Amino acid sequence: MSNGMVVWLEEVDINDVPLVGGKGASLGEMIRIELPVPGGFVVTSYAFKRFLLEGGIADKLFKILDVNVDDDKELKEAEAKAKKLVLDTKIPANIEKEIRRYYKELCKREGEEVFVAVRSSATAEDLPEASFAGQQETFLNIKGEDEVVDAVKKCWASLYGARAIYYRMKQGFDHSKVYIAVVVQKMVNAEKAGVMFTTHPSTGEQVVVIEAAWGLGESVVSGSVSPDLYVVSKEDRRILEERVSKKTTMTIRKGKKTIEKEVPPELQEKKVLSNDEIMRLVDFAILIEEHYGKPQDVEWAIEKNKIYIVQSRPITTLKKQEKEDEVEIEEEKVILEGIGASPGIVSGVVKIIREMDDLGKIEHGDILVTSMTTPDMVPAMKRAAGIITDEGGLTCHAAIVSRELGCPAVVGTTNATQLLKDGMVVTIDGERGVVYLGKVKEAKKPEVIATSPQTHLITATEVKVNVSIVEAAKRAAETNADGVGLLRIEHMILGLEKHPKLYIKEGKHDEYVSELVKRIQIVADAFYPKPVWIRTLDAPTDEFRGMKGGEDEPREPNPMLGWRGIRRDLDEVEHFKLELRAIKELIERGYTNLGIMLPLVQHPKELREAKQIMEEMGILDKVDVGIMVETPASAILIDEFIKDGIDFISLGTNDLTQYTLAVDRNNENVAELYDEMHPAVMRLIENVIKECRKAGVQSSICGQAGSNPKMAAKLVELGITSISANIDAVEAVREAVYRAEQKLLIDKVRER
Ligand code: PEP
Ligand code: MG
């Protein structure tokens, strides 16, 4: 069979990559180990070669492709001409006959005329990169012989898409040595589907991570739905985590189209997989990983109770980590510079996101490049291996979320979306804030030995952690921090399907409250009984506008100085009360570890008003209440606030710095002036800590400055009672705090 034009999937294995491409060979392998892969066949690269030769188009084609790929116009022209040439050339009769025969036979095997997916499976000499194949097209919902033949040809033509031509030229591949095989495979009409990782994709833990949603797998892969999440230990098959999400949309097949529709209400909050199905998937995950000898990212689907394994590929993020320490970085390859917002070095394929519709492009291991991230992008950010933005500073959305996700990021590059192109391979150094062209690897780093929970340093000053996205709760708790010094609930709210006002307008107050409760509870649980300070809503109007129902958000000349924080909640008391209701419900469920923190206060009367509302709701005496000190006004009047009664304060140095220095925290043009340790900021901080100490009020910091060990040491000297850092900084801050405390002790002894 090895020189056939068309072959069955079950006839091929990993040795047949040159003939059937990586995808075809991998599917064949999976069938051989008796995985339930949907049936199908491959139109081989040999058939494609015959097509080029017998059609007499090879020379003409390669001449067309010989262009300057940096010239967009030339590149587009080459694409159009090459594709037209392929599409206009007749498929040799013997090949076409074979394709038709195999399709008919496939339908016979399945007992009906089946829908198939027609996908390219690239093959080339010396071309191991999976990402390369990912650049060609896939044609879904194809039915009928003529359509199949047509789709095969379109797949062939897709080998000459502009992006593919560009990529090959930049990577130095010879077009004439790149062939394409086409996989034609029965499409599963899934009732439920999703992905699974055979090993934890970012931590490497020995668990199977399964994501599941209703309908076809597209919604999970594209991130348009928040899927259920199940984490199962491979060792003893215990379900370690089970998160049932609200799944509002699903992709289904309607005729020859796939459409998105609303999930029936009774299914929205229902768990997608039974425990039996979870265990069967885990069995397959273990089998697949054993077979390939490396962690895999697997797509699966369930139709009429039968599980199908649709695709499996190595987890790219892990692969990169394993290889990280081989080669020195070459300075001359730097193509972009910005602000190192989240540490780590990672390589991947660039995907530019200009609008929300582009998000589906982001596959696991890609580099997400955009002007600035928004809360809607979080599912895609989770898939990305790295993030680059044009705008922003150390405390922008991209910086905060990528740090929590542990995903390297460079922000504020000013022109990444112009300079970079889809398909380019780049390397990000999220510590130094630089982007290199190509895949460069890190110089060997000294091994970092993680401090085990039993051996972490005990400090008198508590070291806490900041949490913004629910997904980070577990990672945050694993730092062994002494609590959460800042839970930013606006990230939860902005991630909801609609604007809070719309919930209120539709009379869905209870639903809104229960959405909040569900999310806050995940964090409260992860840390119980350690304290979790929940900050009430603090999102600028421009961030709200993108939400469904957010069209009426006022357009403000400067949202940072606008209608945000406590001032908004006191204007929209109905909403404020819903936040408080969520906290009350958690208190009633027995969470004694919660505190309420009010953002952006600038006058004690705001505190008084907020406390009055808490009193009316019957929670004032049940939680600790505190304020963020992030306006110079609150820092100067701190004694007045203390008189009105507060349990704690937390220094929001991100805002305190921008308001004290008149430097926009998100404006990369003035980033150089943004100095959290500026003497004026430090003087305000000193005053606040001094007054708090005098009055016995707990003082803390939750701005980015708290993650700087130097600042942490200084704050310890000033007598701060806790420091809340980013997840990745907790360890270093703890050490700095420990050392500073030791030094104070020694100095004291010496003074005697
Ligand atoms: C701050 O201003 O320092 C802070 C922690 O709040 P945010 O970054 O959410 O404005
Ligand atoms: Mg702030």
C-alpha cells in the first residue's frame, strides 16, 4: 500500500509520515492501539505529487511562489495565482476515481452517507513542526462524493495561502519539497465534546485535565464557552477537582453548517460528563500518553454514548519547558522591546488578535499578540504560551492576568501588532521585556528549588497573595501565602456574559448574586480559614462598555479618574447591595475568613455611607471592613478614616503612584516616570503606616510594588502588618521579609 494514492487510516503508522503527513500517521497510530478514532482515509502526498506532475503545473507553480514575501502586495498576488492554478487544474482521473471509491466505501462501513472533515496533513522533508500543518485549512461538514473531491482540491490549494508561503520562506523551507496529504475522516455529531491534557499543561503534574461542554468540540477549542473542568489523579484515579460551569452556548450541526445556539436552560448548569465517562476518558488519556511517550493534548467527542478520540498532539508548552536550557540567546535577534510584565521565556507562533472574532485562532502554545487584552480574552490567554501587547504598563490587564496564569508576557511594545505577522515564530523573555525573532532558547538557568510547604519561612509580617481570576486560586493557594490581600472581583464580573445592569434590568438579581457567590467561593475555599479580602467593584467605564448591555456606559475623557470604585457603587446602590448580598450569603454558608475592602475612597464620608449600607444589610459586624489607600486624599486623611472605624487598610500603590505623580499607569510613553518608590509616594506610605500602627489598625499593600522585594523590606522596617504579592513573587517577598525582620532583630540586640 505504501505507494498508493489513497489509503485507509488503519493501514498507516508513524513510519508513513512522508506519505500521509503527521496528522494522518498519528490517527493511524491511534487506531492501531485500539483507540476509538472515527474512520477515514488519506489522499496521500504521492497523489498530490502526481497531480502536480501529470497536471504539468509544478514549474509554473514554483515560479509564482518565488516572490519577496515581505512585500504584502506581491505575497497576496502569489497566493491568488498559485491557488487559482491548483483549483483550475483537473485531478488525474485515476486519483479522482480512488477518492470517490474510498468515500463510498466509508459510507458503506458507517451504514449511511456520512459527513466528513477534510483536513490537510502537511509533509515535507525535515519538517517536524506541527504548527506548520496547522496553517492549512480544514473543511468541515462535507457530504457527497463531488463535495469530497472538491474539498481535497481546496486543501491542496491551501498549501499556498499567504501565511503558509511566508512562513516557509522565513523558515527556509523549499516550496518544491513541501507536499500535502489530505485526511478525510467521518465527523462525529457530538452531543458533548472537549479536550483533555494527559498531564497538567502548565505545571506538569501527573493528572489528567478534562474540559467538556455540550455539542461539537468547536466551542471548547475556540474558547467561546467556559467548559466544565475535571482534574483526575493518574495515580489513584481520584477526581481532585470538578468545576461545573454555566455553559450558555453550544456549537451544533445544522444541515451542512455548524451554528452556535443557546444551550437549553436545563443543561446550562448541568455537569456534562458522568463519572463513568470521565474514567473512560482517563483510561484513554493514559493509553495515549504511554503510547506516544509524552504528554498529549487530545480532542474527544461523544456521540450516542460512544467516545471518539478525534485528535492528539504533543503539549507544546511542556515541550518548550523541557528544552529551554540549551542555547544562549543571541542579542542581535531582538525585534521588539517593551515592559517585562510576567517572567519566563517561551517560543511560539504569533497570532494577532485585532477583534474578538479572531480569538478562535489561538491554539495551545501560541503567542497572543494584541493591542490590549480584555476580560473576554481570558480563555484564549489561558491557551496562549505567551502574550505581547502594544499598550500597557506593569499593572494593566494583560500584566495582571498573565502573571496569575504564569504565562510570560511583554507589554507596552507600542507596535507589536504592526511589526509582527501571523505565523512568525518568536521568543518572549517576560523578565527582560524583549521579543526575539525565531525560536531562541534560554541560557541554562540555575535550578530553582521550590520551597516545600513544610519548610517555608515563617515571618511575623504576613505574606499574602493577590488573586484576580478564579482560575488562579489553586496556584495562588499553593504558594502557602497567609491569605488573599486583594481579590479583584471586577475580573469575575467583567467575565460574566452580560453587564450587571442587564441582570438587574431583566430582574435576574438572584442569578447575578449566585454567579458572584460561585466564583468568590472558589477562592474562599482555596484559602479557608486564612483571610480573603474581597474588594468591591472597581472597573473603569471603558472596560464595562465591551460587555453585552454595556453600550450605555458613559464615555469619559479619562476613565482612570472617572466613575469607578466606591464612587460608582455609592451612586448605584442597588448593584452595591448585590455584591454585599453575595458576601452575606458566603458568611451564612460559614465562611468566617472574609473581609470587605473599598476601592478608591477619597473622603471619609464615602466610608461612612458604605458602612451604613452594610449595617442595613446586617453584615457590618460579621466581617472585617477596610479601605484601599490609593488616592493621595485618603493617604493624607488616614487619621480621619481611622476615626470612622476601619479594621484594615491596603496600599494600592498602582493608583497611588499614578495619582501622586500624575503618570497614567497604562501609558507606555510615560512609563519611565512611573516610580512606586518616588519620595512623594514613600512619604504618603510612611504616614499611613505610622497612623495605622498608632491606632492598632492592620496595614497592608496590594499594589504591584508589594511584589518588589526591596519595597517589601522597606515596608517591614516601617512596620506594615502584611504584604500581598503576585503569585510568582510570593516566595521572593517572603525571603525579603524574613531577612528584613532578622535584620531588625539584630539591630535591636546591638542597640542594647
Ligand atoms: C492598586 O491600585 O494598587 C491596586 C491594587 O488596585 P488595581 O490595580 O486593581 O487598581
Ligand atoms: Mg487601584
